[in-house]
Amino acid sequence: MQRLVLAAIAATAAFMPAAAQETVKTLYSGEPVAVTWENTLTIAPENFTADVEAGNYIYITFDATTDVIELKANGTWLPGTRFTSLGDNTPDMKTYITPAMLEQLKAYGLEICGASFTVKEVSVCNDGFVMPEGAVWGGYFWVENWNTLELFKTAFDNYEGQRWLDIYLSDDNGTNTGYFMQVMTKFDTPEAVWADNNAVAHEATRATVDLKGIDVKAALAGVDKLLIQSNPEGGSPYNITAVALRSETGATTGIDGIAADEAEKVTVYNMQGIVIRRGVEAYSATAGLPTGLYIVGNKKIAVK
């Protein structure tokens, strides 16, 4: 039986309070800007070349909103952004920064585009969110009933033949495996379905799609977005917290010498005490996470 070597740590360390929102830098403040498709708000690339990291988020506050917002760089959708309709009187918006998004921001800057809304302030903030390895999108997308995450296809611009598409989930119980999940590029079009619910591997904190046999670039060529449709199906509501590409299971290296059985169910925290995964088996608890230290089942391990 495969076993992981873990390090003992005080139980209280796993329940440290979550990190509060921290403003990393202010990108724009001053007179509110009325944005339309003809009048975009542009943030220069030098604003992103220092201090900004993947896992931070772009935070926009509004004075008035009505319709669609798109975040772009060099005239096209930023990788890792999703189709968003603000509706009436939306106060703010968070967009978590993926590695591919950060590359584009450093090269071209940020273009805030949309139908009609007024921007008050734009900043980069940090709340301790950990962007999983291979992430093409990260954030908090609430699924209480039928809802569809519409991820712009530029998220896959750097796709290099990875075998698996992992969709990370988080809820209060971490026990629901009976949710509905379907991945496709168009509604009501059978040939556009990458994986129907029966083809998705359901875990409590991760749904996985096998991309074998799917020509990802060709499948996205004639569409704008990848659609991830989901429903709790009577179980606990949840957030979709990340979408990531994976070639194989990541390696986890323990420190200090206390063993955990591979079948043990554990919760994974970052070092700020924020839950990253809940109710996962110990042997794969940190698979795909970035290099660093994590608290797993009240014990500390290092991912290398």
C-alpha cells in the first residue's frame, strides 16, 4: 500500500483564521470612468511587472452597471476569464489571476471593456487563494442549482496535450459525489459534448474529464467558450474553485516521519489556514498543487 510521510504539527494550526483581503497595488482611482464598447479603460503593462502574482485577483468596483463586462489584453479575452453579465447595480467584481493571464498582463496590460458600466477603482488584491498547478481558471463560481461556468477559450491557448481536465469543488461538507457535471462547447449539440455526466469522474472535491480522443484546439476553433454545466442534484451547494489541466498525478514529498494511510480522508489547508480541498484521500490530497507547504489532516507536508 502506498503511504505518505507526513510531519506532525499542532492541531490548532490547521484552523488559523483565513487571510483578510490585502490590497497589493492600486491600478486606477480617480474620476469614475464610463465604459462602453467604444470607450475602454486601459491599465498599462508596467503595473503588472512587479509584485503581482498568480493567485492574486483583479478587483473592480463600480458606480453603475447594466450589462456584459470583458477583460482583455491585446484585443482578446484574457486567459482565465469567463463570460460575465453584471446586471443592474453590481457593486464589485473579482477575477483571479492565472499564470497565463499574468503573462498577458505583463506583456500587454489590461483592457476593461463592456456594454455600459462605470468603473470607480481597479486594484490587485490577495486573500490567500492558491492557484492549483496547471490552472486555466480559478476563483469562486457558486452552484446552488443549475449553473454554467462559461470559460473563454483563450484559457487553453497554452494547451500542450494534457490528458486530464480537473474541475475543483468546495462545499461545507465535502461529501457530495452525486452532483451533475457536463463539459461542452455548445448547448443542445451532442457532438459538442466533451464529457456528459456519465463520463465525468465524480469526487467530492474534484471532477475529472479524460481528454483522450478530444482535439482540444480544433474543438474550440469555432466557438468562444468552454461550458461547464453543473447542479448539486440534491446535495450540498458548492463553489467551483478551479479548472486545471493535468498530465499526471503530482508528486508529494513529506517531511519528518509520521505515516498516513492512503485511504484516510483529509482536509488540505494552505499556510494561511484557507481550505484548499476537503474530504480527499490522503495519498492524492496535494496532487497538482503548486510547490510549497500545506497542512493536511492537521499535519504539515511539502509539495516539491
